[in-house]
Amino acid sequence: MAYAVVEKLAKMDCIAPQPILLEALQHGPRAAPGTAAEPVGEVGPDAKEAVPALIDLLKDEDPIYRRVAIASLGAIGPNAKQAVPALRAALKDDENEVRTQAEEALKLIGP
């Protein structure tokens, strides 16, 4: 249910949902950050305000949340440049899929 609401907000054709998604990333219940991270990425480059919260999510113990946060950072693209050090660190993650996702995100963010 929560994911459906967050996903619908992310797909609206306006910037207004971003504060709600950002709030879910920063202060939501345990499942909310991972739930909010994917739709934040769907907002794309305009979701740059979410980058610090997504960087924090890279520290989560759940590799699924880390992968989703990394994919969202890649979708934000060059506006996520401040995440580059954290993404480089993710290249050493224990999980192969996290490392692969980090490599792809770094390519999308650029030099």
C-alpha cells in the first residue's frame, strides 16, 4: 500500500511530490526509505534534493535497499555528483549486484 502511494506521487507530472518522497526517505518507518528510493529515481534529475538521503541509504544493511538507492542515484544522473565517493565505496560492497549497480550509476552520473 505505502509503495503504491509513493509510486503514484513520483509519477505525477509536477515537482510537488518530491518533498513527500524526501520525507519518506529521511524519516519514514523502516520500510519507507527503501520504498521511497525507487520512485525518487523515477523523478530523475529533478530529484537532486534526495541525493543526501539516498547516500545515507547506501549504509543500510539490506542490499536490496542499497541497490535501489544506487539505481536512483544513477537515474538522477549528473545532479547526483556528490554521491560519487559513496558510489566508489559501493564498488567494494560484499554483494556483487550492489557493486554492479554502483558501476552503472557512476557511468550515468559521469566524470
